[in-house]
Amino acid sequence: MSQGIVLNYEYIGSHIKDYIEADNLFSTFEVEDIKSIMKFPNLTPDDFNSLLVQSCSVISACELYTCTRNANISINNIQDAISTLK
């Protein structure tokens, strides 16, 4: 009886900034895993923008939407809102 690797999405979500800073989130995890991971972290607008920039060369816009539609982004002021909407 063999078991595959079981990912702890909550743990990965709480440490997602490490993956964003290392620019390896999309090369480390599959789209379906990222979709589950994104339910847990609270991202800053800068982290979210970095995530979007990193995804451009790796996944399609449809896959990006699927991954990030459940993302939580902490907006503290009007500049954060504008930055995220750009």
C-alpha cells in the first residue's frame, strides 16, 4: 500500500509569501493545488501584484482566474485598492 504526498494547503497558504518572494509558486505547485492554497492566505496588494506578474509567463488568464478568485487581499487604503485594480 503506497500513499502519495499529501499537501497541507493551510500551511502552504500561511507561508505563501516565501514562494512569491522566491518566484517559484507556479513551478512548485499544480494549478489545482494553487486553487486550494489560495483559500487560506491574506495577501498584501504587493504580494498579489507580484503573484500576477509571476503568473504571466507560466499559466493562461483562465487558469489564473481559477487560481486567484478565492484570494483574500488586505486593502488598507485607497492606494492599495488602486494598486490592486491596475
